Amino acid sequence: MFENGTIDGYTVAAVDGTKFFGSYLKHCGHCLSTIIKGKDYFYHSGVVMSIVGDAPKLVLDFEMYDPKVDSANKDEGEQSAAMRMLSRVMANHKQLLDVVVYDALVCNSVWINTCLSYGIDIVVRVKKNNNKSLKQVKALANKAEPVTVWNDEKGISEVTVYEKTFIMAGVEQPMRFVKFALKYEDHKRSQIMIVSTNFDMSLKTIFRIIRARWDIESAPQESKRRQGVKNSLIACS
């Protein structure tokens, strides 16, 4: 099924966090909890890994947060669950994946080094980040000349690309920093910044991969909901 990859020859999976179940009444020993408007609220959250790109959007696996081992901090808890899931996926589906794409909460050396240890590349969004090396490369990219410009994206009139190589703190091998400055047909503007471990991948392929991450927000959503709710209801019954 994935002989030719899912995006330009690469088999790509996206990871996303989601809430599967919530209740003010039903709960179990595995529930997370918070207080909403003075009431105890119990819920199950987790992470899901799904194929993205041109192939069927298969959900490869999911992992529930474990309140006994995962941090109460949302980002840290999600990353811990994602790392457990990634370990299981790589054990069960050896050599299936080439690239894992994720949002900015895992833009750190722990996640990147874990992926590299499994021999898979990463494409990760960059947003606000306290990492000094990322701040420096952002500043350099902002002052640099664009490396390329194209205008054949649907709904986007122009994509201007800036790229730099840098060393991220805690990661031994060099990394790519790429900024896509987008001008839309309605003249609005935005930007997407990413880091990647793959230097052979074309800029257009990286752009396709980071945009394909949104596939996990739509097509597999019902599968995520069904699998997670089934698991949560069993736990909370």
C-alpha cells in the first residue's frame, strides 16, 4: 500500500493530541481531572498517529495519558504519551515510516533525538520557543535573502522560502530551519516555520508535509473519536 510513499515518495505519519471522553459524573482510576466552574470534571485524553498524504488515512495507533506517570502539564503529558506510542509503532511496524510530522509542542531535543534513534526524520512546527539556538536561527532567517519563490499553490498567490542550517541545543547533528512566508489571493499574509532532520527533501515536499498535518484534524477524526471513546467507556464502565 505504501510502496511509493504517501508524499513524494516518503511515507509520512502525523501525531496529534485529542480529548476522547469527558464527564462530570463517570470516572475511573485512569481519568484525568480538572475543575470547571467549581465542579470536578473527569476526562480521557491521548495522542493518535495517522498516515497523511495521498494514501488511505490509516490510524496506526493511539496512546492514552496515564495520570500516574504523565505530567499534569499538557505539553509534557502529551509528549510522554506520544513517545510511548512511537516506541510501540516502531516495534510493530518496522521500516514503515520515513517521516513523522508534529506541531510545535515537540520542538525540542528529547523528541528529535528519540525519532533519530528510530531512524526516522522529523518535520516539526516552530512557534514561540525559549530555545536559544532557535531564536538565533529565526533572527538569521529574517535577515536573509529568500532561497526560492513559487506561486502554484492552490489558494496561495505566492510562497517565499527562507532556509538556514543550525545546531539545536541538545541535538548533535545539524538541523534545517525553513520559513515559508505566504501571501494569499485575498492579500492576507502568514508564515509557517519548521525544523527538519532531512537535508535531501525538497522544499516543496516539506511544504506539502507540514500542510498535510492538517489531515489528522479532519479525515481520521471520526476514527480517533470511535477508538478513544470505546477505550474510555470500557475504562469508566
